[in-house]
Amino acid sequence: MSNWGKTYNISYQQWRDPEISVVTFRGTAGDSLRHDEEDQCGDYEVYTTGMQTVDLEERRTGQDPIEDTFTVEDAVEAIGFGKFQWKLSILTGLSWMADAMEVMILSIISPQLHCEWMLPSWKVAMLTSVVFIGMMFSSTLWGNISDKYGRKVGLTMCMMWVLYYGFLSAFSPAYGWVMVLRGLVGFGIGGAPQSVTLYSEFLPRKSRATCIILIEIFWALGAVFEVLLAIWIMPTMGWRWLLGLSTAPLVVFVTFCFWLPESPRFDVLSGNRENAMKTLRLIAADNGKTMPLGKLIANKQEVRGRIRDLLTPQYRRTTLLLWFIWFANAFSYYGLVLLTTELFQAGDTCGVITQGAKTEPKCNLECKYLTLDDYKDLLWTTLAEFPGLFVTLFVIDRIGRKKSMAMCFLMFSVCILPLYACVGRVALTVFIFIARAFITGGFQVAYVYTPEVYPTATRALGIGTCSGMARGGALLTPFVAQVLLKKSVYLTLSVYCIFCLLATGASMLLPIETTGLGLQESSRITAGQEEMKTGQMSNGSEASTTHTSYGSSYNS
């Protein structure tokens, strides 16, 4: 028992025959992998207590043959990544692209409306905050809908909602109408993260992190496309045309959403085994692979999507830490997006006049339109999304999810520090570029980690509540990046720096490292699994609820 630090791959199968409690597995040399005495148990053996044991070879020679079975996880692993996942990537990616454009547009139309309608600073901040208010209150609702009625239902409904109210907001006659309609747009955008829930449940374990991060390229593409669209539209056609044309990705999504399949994991958990098998066969045919032989195991669970299930003893610490991490991430990310526009208009962090920037006397109704140089700088900092994605892609499977998140938060804080000095416009652009790359990477790791840590029964709700906390951070950040900035640049920068340092610590305190683990299904099953994982992290080896001790492959 001296080599528990080693990693052993133990294959297993769930037996439903009530006469069988433990199946004895044999190695290649025919030696048993189990032992009745714990002190005699070797490094390649499993110790069992208080259980009837049946030899696998003997059982197969009996009169009652055992039917082969497989789970959705087994089927997804066997089918692998192929043509089906590529098509799904594009369709779900369009929802991300639309989400990015609707958020990016806030930093573009705010200065325009500020000048056109002579709005005071607090009303300009409210234009941004009302969108995030809608997101915050709807994220949990869309998660609950997706857990109870299906991932496809939730995602399709919210995208149709955003399309309708997003296009309608282009015809807003006054400030009050813009507030109401953009708030309703935000209510729909709160369901966009459910595309990750749906997408992740079709991905094999080996490629899950890579695929989820790569689909975030659509977010970066959406942000870049919005800036390019603004450069083309704003000088000649105005903000109304920009709002209307920004719904283009949603039109494409709604047109092709009939193809979108329901998650077989959700179907199995809700008792629709036939639908799950039909979907899995279609995926296998599309990818040119064969399905596993046998019968699909269905672990039906009637109660799904309850918030209190996220706060049970095995998930409470994880949930609370994730809520803060998502809050800090969105608070810093959206804050930097808004801060970019404000700092570029000011010229530098100290308010000193620099080349290409002009200052005007300060007053409550002070107004300044975005110039072409402002749009170009905004485009350059938006392009930082791409290196952030690739850096995250490189480290996430090498150092793990927790350390990757902590690294991104820490590097963001480091990049904020030089802004305390009176840096010029070029240096300002460089540091904001790097900071945005890392805070973007932190967001992507959170989107990989969250669906991995929760079971299918609460996965959509878990992402929904985390997204709701993130929107809460995004709701508050305009008052820091746009209002507090007018009072003190240094205090504004300090707020973002402190939050990201705290998020660094929170990332390292997460109790579960999900790298290399399969997606969990029923929450009833995962309660024991969670205890087992926690014990493995703290002790290196720990008896599980079935009194089985084995070599840990879990990384703390």
C-alpha cells in the first residue's frame, strides 16, 4: 500500500442483477484484483468488505447470461468528436456571437446617446446596467427551464426572445423606451450560457475543454464584428441601424434551430430512453462510428433544477466559491470593456493630453463622440480575446482548471498595476490588451469547469446561477468604470485589482479539480462520488461509501 500516489485506470461496469454485489476482475495474468484482507491488499488490488462476491468468468458460464449495458457517457466516448460536433459548434457558437455583440454594443452606443439626448452620467450608466439587471434576474430562470424541460427548449426560447426585443429596440423613440427594451434584451441574453450546457453534453472527455474554449472564438468574433460594424454604420447611418443589424447572428440561429438536438443526457435523466438512443444513433451515423453494444442504462430522476441541490453539503463550498469567481470575472471583464472607452477618450490614466486625444471642460452633461481612432483602439483591445483563448487552451489541460483560473486572475491584476502611472496612449493600449486577454481566459476556464463539476440534474441551473452572479458583477461595474472613474482613476483601478486578487485565492480553494473526469449524471449518484473525491484529495486514499479503497487518479 506504499504507492497510492500512482494512478491506475480501473474499468468497471454497473451490474443491475440483485444477486451480484461485487464482480471480481482479473488481470492479464489471471490474478484477482480484489482481496479480503486490507493489510494484505497490494497496489494492484481492490479491497472489499461485507459484500457477496461473484467471479465474472463463473457467472458467464452459468445458465443466466448477463445482458451488456452502457451509459450515455460510454456512448459519447465511443462516438467521439466528428462531423456532428462541428455542426453543433457553429450553431451554438452563433448564440455566443449574438451575446457578445449585444454586450459590446453598450460601450459604443452609450457615448452616442450621451451626446444625442444630452444625458447625465448616471443615465448613461443605467443604459448599461439595465441590460445586466435583465440578465441577472433571468439566468437562474433559464437554467431552471433547461433542467426541467430540456436544453434545446431553453436555448431556443431565449434566442428568439433576444431577436425580437433586440430588433424592436432599434425603433426606440426616447430614453425610457431604450431602457425598457434593452432590459428585455438582457432578460433573454441571460439564457445564452445554456448553449455551453447543451454543447458540453455532446463532447467526449478528451476534447471537452478544447472544444468549449474554441467555441468561445465566436464570442471574440462577435465582439470584433460589432466594432467593425460600428465603424461602418455609426458615422453615416447612426445607432438605430447598428442595433437592428446586430441581430443578424440571431436570425441565422433561429432559422436553423430546428436541427438542434436535445441532449441525450437530459433525455435519459428525464426517462426518455428511446429519444436518447435515437439521438445517439444519429450522432454515430453522422460521425461514421458505431454505437456500443447492449442496453442503454437510464438513471431517471424526477426532481431536477432545484437551487437547494446546489447548496447540499457536497456542493455548498464549490457553489459559493464559483458564485464569487463568476461575479469577480464579469465585474472585471465588463469593467475593462467600459474602462477602455473612457480611458481612450481621456487620453491616459492621469488625464494628461496625449497625441490623438482632446479634453473638454468637465460638466455633468459633458459629451464627446467616439472618433475613428477610438474605434481602432477599441478594435485592437477587442482582438485581445483571441490570444487569451489560445493561452487558456495551452494551459488548461496541463496545469488544471483551478490553477488556470487563478493564473488568469493574477495576471490581470499585474497588468492593471502599470496603469497607476501616467502611461501614454500606446502603453495604455498594450496593458489593456494583455489584461483583457487574461480576464477573457479566466472566463473561458470558468465555462469549462462549471458544467464539469455539476451533475446533469442541476448542470443547467448551476451555470444559470453562476451566470446570474456574473451579471450582478456586470450590473455594478458601470458605476465603477464610468461614474467612480470621474472621481478617482486610482480608486477605480484598485477596486478591480483587489477583486481579481480575491478571485485568485477563491480559484485555488475550489475543492474539486475536474480535469480528466467524466460528466456526472444523477445527483443521487454523485453525492457518494463527491465524498470519495474529497477524501482522495485530502488523504491520498480513502474508503468510499461502498468500502472500496483504490489508487487515486484525482489531482488536488
